Amino acid sequence: MIGIFTSNENDWNVRQLKEEMEKREIQCACFPITNFVARVSEEPRVTCGGYDLKNFDALLVRWVPRGSAEQTIFRMDVLHRLENLGIRIINPALSIERSADKYYTCSLLEDIGIPTPRTIATENYGDAMNAFLELKDVVIKPLFGSLGVGILRVDDKDLAYRVFRALEFGRNVCYVQEYIPHNKQDIRAFVLGDEVIASMKRLGSTWKTNFSRGARVQAHKLSDELEEMSLRAAEALGCEYAGVDILESESGEHYVVEVNTIPGWKGLQSTTKTNIAEKIIDYVLSTRGE
């Protein structure tokens, strides 16, 4: 039996996974990760949505909502506990923790020599403003976030002042990244295990290129160099599958800007004959017990 952590059983990606399991007559259950009940020194150790999770062969994490620091830590702690109990978690808790934090992601990539844009992370208005004055054209991102939500491009000093003061007032971290001109397009590579099973180019009407925000997509064959870069990026975060986002600058340099451990593939599926959900379930079944 395979479980899926999701807030919505009708999510397109979740439905694709469920259909593939139905073809194989594999029992599947869906439940929100916010419904954990964890016990120590009594059984069942962890339940969710009324299910005893020790009865599952694997649990696929398709949704981790925003929450307080305490809620987030608890959810990750329970995932670690399940792994300690021998339950297969995909993606592993450690990789989710690493990728959720944009600063930590970029630092891990830099540590193994993968190019990332110049980035300054700080809690202080003055240091954030100095970063803006140095870089002049920046992207300001939430430290935790996805789908391009809450991301601003700022090239005006007065706007930078207002944004950084607001972030400081709200006790947020200022995550300031150099804007890389990229012709309103980027590359998404979908890594599964030790291979890139599909990749695409995303073309936005603005500098944002998220498919969920209206970008067009087209098939794109990665060079050997970019394929290796994508595999190394996913491995650095400990991912079993991942969406690796690559920017190509106008002068031809490539930068990894994000590694998504809960990637959607609706847009990507429209560009490839590879059945991505089928590949994921095949991978889960073929690596059971590892």
C-alpha cells in the first residue's frame, strides 16, 4: 500500500499517481500531513487520517503547507520518525528540509561548485540595503516559498527601502539575489533517481517563468553538461526526484536557481511522450527495500 500526503486528492499530479497505482492494483490512500498523531511508548506510533502509517510500503510527500516554526518542525520530525521505523518516504525528510530553505539550497549548491546567482541573506535592513546598492537589480524572495509567489524584482532604491523596512518590521529574513537577465525563459529538468527523465524550456510573458503563472512550455533537450548539473544538484539535496530550475544568462552562463522536492509535472508532461507518473511509480516499486 502506498500513501500520498496531499491537501487535495483531485490535484492533477496526485490523480496521475493514483491512476498509475490503480493500473497495478496497488492500494492507495491520501491524507494531509497536518493530520499527524504521533505517539511514544505506545502503539500505533504514527497515524494520519485514521491510518496506521507503519502499514504502508511507501509514503509520497506531495504537499507540505506553510505553518509556524513549531508546526513545520513537528511535521519534519514525524517524517524522520517514520523513516527510523523503516517506512519509505519520498522525498526523504532531509531533502525537503534542505530545499524548503532557499539560502540553504543555494549554499549547498555552491559548496559543490554548481553556479548560483550572487545572493545575500540577512535579518538587517542596513545589510539588505547595502546588498541592493551593490547589485543594483535584484530579486527579493521569501526564504520559504514556491510557485513564484511573493517574489519581487527591484531596481529602484526607494522601493528597496520600503520592501526591506517591511521585511524587517515583520521579523522576516531579507533574501536578496542578483537578477540575471534571461530573455524571459528558463529550463526545468525533472530528475528521477540517477537520470533526467524529461526537460523543458519555460517561456514567460514577464521575467517570471513559472508554468503555474502562465508561462508557455516547450520540449528542450539538455546538453550533457546541464544534465550532469541537474543530477548533481538533486543529489546535493538528497532528492530521489526533483525539479531543477536552470537560468541561462544572455551571455550564455547557466545557474541553478531552485531545486524543488515536490515538483509538479503537468506542464512538462505536455512536452514529452514519457509518462512521468508511470516512471515515478515504477521507480518507487523497483527501489522498495533499499
